[in-house]
Amino acid sequence: LDQPPAEELKHVTERRLALVIAVGQYASETLQPLPSALEDARGLERVLGDAALGQFEIRPLINRAAHETIAAIEDFVAEARTADLLYVHFSCHGLKDVDGRLYFAASNTRTDRLFSTAISAATVNDLMIKARSRRRVLVLDCCYGGAFLKGVLPRRADRRVGVTERFSDGGGFVVITASDALQYVFEGTTVSGEATPSVFTKLLLAGIESGEADEDGDGWIGITELYRYVNKRIADELPVQRPEINNFRVQGEIFVAQSRNVSLQLPLSWEEARQGGSRQVSVGEGEVMLSIPAGIDDGDKRRYPGLGRPGSGSLLAGDLLVYFKVAPPPPSVALALERERFGRFRHAVLGPVQGLTSAARLLMILAEEAGVDQARLEPLIVRVEAEAEVLRLWRENQRLYYSANIEVRKRRQPLRPVLDRCTKRVMLLLREREVGLQLEWRCRENLHLSFDSHAIDLVLSNLLDNARRYCFSRTTVIVGVQLRGPKEIAISVEDVGHSGPEYLDSEDVGSKQLFVKSDSLRTISGQGLGLAMSAAIVKAHGGRLSYWSEPLAGTAGTDTLKSTPHRVRFTFTLPSAQRSSGANQ
Amino acid sequence: MTASTYSHRVALWVDDDGPERFPYEEFLLERSGWKVRWASSVAEAMERLRRDCFDAVVLDQFLPLRSSETGHGAGAWGGCLLLYWLRGVPPPAGAPETTALDEDKGGNDPPREENRGVRVVIVSAFFDAEVAAAISDLPGTVAAFAKPIEVQALIDYLR
């Protein structure tokens, strides 16, 4: 099956940029060295830069002078785009002048010349609020100078102004401080010898690395989740230190990292399997990894410690080698889980994973039996593919859902390859339900439009998946492309099945609040996310998504459900401004 | 027809995910002498439990009341409501009503008497603590299995 790599959709949403400023060495003898600052920087680079965790592009700025640091911050914010997420982390001494104004110490800072040799908090504030990015995070693991006392470094306290008071403007701006003005910040216990990260940054990194900061178990660690985690843990380790968080005009949560607790990657498509590489599906302790039949190497064993042990196995199905390790929590553990833990992904993810693991395990049994009928394997392989497609869509939709806004990169290109790719992908899955697929191309086939192919791929995939799930068996799904007036192309997906929910607006799906970003997500399963994301993508292209249905004669369905079949059609439009696009009726 | 008329034992598996998500579990159960019948909602299961006898019931905790529901209207109570009805125990206050279910098919009529004490396994990807506590107080044998199901343990339990 042919599907775009998940990474390629990233540009639709955001770049994740992190500037890590760490100053551990100071020219001035009045400022103690901070070896923990450099350790902080290394940890942040490792964790925030991890492709499976923070996914940030990291710019480290180590032991730089004040003017260099200010210039680097200005470059950093100037290059930011609206959709980008900016993360700036200070790990250094914090100092105050006689008027109580806050400065961050640089390598050349003189405590008696703060204005010209240190980095003013006001300057940082000004630069951060000037950034075009709507989502900015500033983390200040800084102190007010001082000396070690029994392994901890007390910082000068001042009652007049706190760190967070300096950062008071700009939309979508979160500031986290290791402590406020009245507290000290504590580093590791040694100055010489092995450097250790500061307690605050150490906990921050631990919360991300372990996944423990992912409170709601949705697979993402939000900045407020991370703050709550650090705040709680720091109270255990150093009760006197109280981190603070301030949100300025932040709507929703800013996600700083993915969580290893719910690491969900997609199984291989057939094409990918043939080309090499490997992917895994992992939820809790159970995981399935699909890979080409290259055998288990040491890297696999490190990544999947269950491989080769009882409870794990592998099977060869066609060209695909399936490794699996399924370790469900025992009922006693499951009973103890809180509702929140599995809330968001419970039905969206665990159902497909159940189907995928079950099919994979049966495939393994059958593959080991002599003379097994290939025809018996095929439905199971299709089932694996079907579940993988559901998970892929869920992941892509969720990625967009958690983005502050959706930006599309339009490029003039032919529409046909995208349609072919999406219909090919869903073909096998429809066949599983004995559903046919028909492509009705009612305009010139070399139609060129200006659109984002990966985003429109997701829209079409969502609509086709919707049709696949809600159509009746032994019907046909029709994908149609036609001109609608002189300036629009309409692409429709039509099926015969259950009618859509009442909340769908017939004219403009995007005009309804289909998907509510709140607790209600936990009480429903699978309604609306794909459609809402599709509507948003179409809207970003200047088009609209609409819904139409009509009841048909007769009944269909199961013994207990006699449902009136409906002809259901979702149509989205894309602008086609130039007649030279090649479209005609 | 009763369960004893089969040479094998018969389990009713009630899960809106359907048999396609449990091919391995069904395969191993059948190898162990079980025949699995499927229902996708509380209403469909009630109908089958009025009509046929079963040796075991495997019940998803999160279950729609009717097959036409695409969500989980009764939430964590869906499967448990069926269990209350099966055991003849009134559900606790606050649980959704089932009396209006499939009135043309018997409404809230009781199950076959032979099914009253049938062995029941509740399965779920997640157990709601409140519901889990409630079902542990019910009469008869009820076991809880987490999804993905350790099917050999399930077979051992049913044996």
C-alpha cells in the first residue's frame, strides 16, 4: 500500500524550534561556575531534540557573551513563522540590579555592570513578544547569584519583583520559572567532579523521558502537564523550591513532547516493507513491530527487549516479517487504572491495536502450520492493513488537532495521483467488506490544481475511511471529480449506508463545532475528529466541505438493526481559478 | 435448542468491535472446543440470550445499547447493564435504563432461565473503577480480562 510518510505532513502544522542558553563558565570571579548549566544543555539537546520525544530543532548557545546571546535570540525569533512553536530555555545565574530589575548572567557579565554585560529580562521579553509565532515557551532555570552552602546554591532573594512579573505581554506565551523571587534555586550537590543537572531541569527532562508527565495518557506532554509534574516532584525533593507558571493569552495546551508512555508509530505498509525499514505499534507494555524479513538484529533486541523471550514471536506473512510482543497488563492492574489514563485514546487506538495484534498472532500460528492455505492468510493480512490505516489516520488527525493552526503549502500539481494513491490504499480494506470502489472522473484527467498534496491526501483518506466504516456490505463507494462552476473543482465520496449524525450541517461541515476539544472527547468514540480536521484543511485551501444524504427505499443491516439505508455524500471543493488548469466538463 | 445439543460448548461474545478484531481469540477458543457466537450490542445480546442457551458469555464493558449506536451511549455501563439483566438484579441507581430496548423483540423480558447463572467474563481495554466495584458485588461468577486478551488464560478460566 502506498502512503505518504507521516513526517511529510509536519510542514502543514509547525516547526518546533528550541534555543537552549546555558552559561556555566563566568569570567567574573564574583559569579560561581555552574557546571549543572552545561549538563542541563546536554540533557535538553538530547531529550527535546529526540525525534520520538520533543522533536525540536535545537540551537545550543553555550557560555556566550551577553551581546552574542541577545543577537542569537533576536535571530531566533525573527526567523519564526506563525505556526512555529518556540521554546527558549535559560540555565544560568539570575541577577537583579539595585532597582530590582532582572538580568541573566552571560559569560562576560560583571555584577557591577549588569546593564552592559548581562542580558536584561526586559530585552528577552521584548524579543519574545515580537515573535510572529503564536506559541512561545520560556523556561527560566536561573538564580540570583550566591554561594554554595552544604551542596546547595542559595540565590539572593528580593521581595520587590519576581521573575514572572517581567514577562507580561504577548499572546500565546508561557513562562515557567524554577522558582520565584522569594526563593532560591538549587543545583546538584557538587561543584567539582561529575556535573549534574539542576534539580529543576533534571525533573523536567525526567518527566519527558519517562513519559510520566503525560498525565492524561494522550501521548503528548503539554507544557502545563510538564509544569505540574515538575512542581509535584520538586516538592518531594526540595520542598522549599516552588516553580511557577504563567500563561499569557494561551488558548489550549502547548505540547512540548510526545510521550513514550503511548508511543504510537505505524506499522509498515507493504511498499515500505518491501523497501526496508521498520515501524512499531506500541501501547503500554504490548507492542507489535512489523519489519522486512531481515532477522532480528542487536538493535532490534535493544529496542524491543521482549523479542526472543517467551511471549514474543515472529512470523513471515508474504514479504512481511511480523515481530510481536504482547504483554497486556493483568486484570488487577487494569482495574487500578484511572479513567483519565486511557481516556483519549482508549477507543480510538486500543480497538485497532486489539485487531492488529489478534490478526498478527493468528497469522503466526497459521504460518507455522504446514500446507496452510494462502487464501486463509489474506483476510488476516488485510485486517492488519486495515487497522494500520485506522491508526495512521488517527495519528495524523490528532497531530493536526493538537496544532494551534493549520497551514497548507499549496503547489500547482496534478490531482489524479493523489486520488489514485488514496483509492488504491482503501481498495483492499473495502474488499474486506465486499464493497466496491468506483472512480468517476468527470473532467479532464490531467487536471492541475494548487493544493497541498499531503493535506488533501489526509482529507480524502478520512472521507474514504468514513465511507468504509459506515457503508453497507455489497455496496459501492463512488469517488467523483467534477467542475462546479468556473472556479471550483468538487471532489466527492459517496456511499450507501447509515445516515450521518444529525449535527452535520448540509452546506458547510466546517461551520459546525464537530469536534469539541474538551472532556466530551472521552465520552464519544470516533465521531468527528477526521471530519473536523478535513474541514479545516479544506478551509485552509479556500474550499469547503459539505454533507448531503437521502434515504433510500428498503431496509438493511443486521437481524436486530433494521436501518433505512441512506445515500451519503461528502463533497469538498478546491479553488480552480485559472481556466488553463486543464479542467473541462 | 440448548447449549447441550452441541458437541462443543457455546460462548456468546458481545463486543461492538465484532469478530474481525478477535480472529486469534476465536481461533484458539474453537481449537479448545468452543463455538463462538457474536453480538454487537446489549439489545442484540439480550435477544440471543432469550433465544439460545450458552455455556459462557464474554462481555465487553463499553458497549452500545443498540447496534445502531456508533458510540457508547451507556458508557462504562453498557456491558454491565446486560449482566444485571442476565442475573435478574436491578441495576444501581444512576445506571441508564434498558426497558425501552427493542420493544418489538421482547423489551426487557428475561433471558432463558438456563442462562441466568452462566459464567461471565467482562473484557475491557480499560476498567472503570466504579463499574468494576459494582460488578464484583454481583451474584455468580464474573471475571475481568484486559484487552488485548490473554486468550490462553481466558480458555483456562472457562475450562
